Amino acid sequence: MSQQSKSRPKVPEGKARFYTTKQMQPNEKGFVGYQTVWDSLQKEVQYKTPKRP
């Protein structure tokens, strides 16, 4: 039987609506992980005190 290859193919960067995934480098055991970077879901606005009536 053929053995499984030790190298993993390079996966392109994945983009979704709220996050991006990137393939990380393999560690010493050969595990290849994926990094998830979340985009901000809300905008943060400077607070302004309301006018007095």
C-alpha cells in the first residue's frame, strides 16, 4: 500500500463575510493548523453627551 505524503498542499486564503482563514506552517509533528482572523462586527463611535432641553 502507498503511504500518505508528509507534505500538505498549500491552501489559498479563505474569505467569508465576517472572517478570513489562513493556513499556518506545519509544526515539528507535521500538524498544519488554520488561523482565523475575525473582522469587526460593529462600529465603535465616540460618545457625545445629549443636548440639554
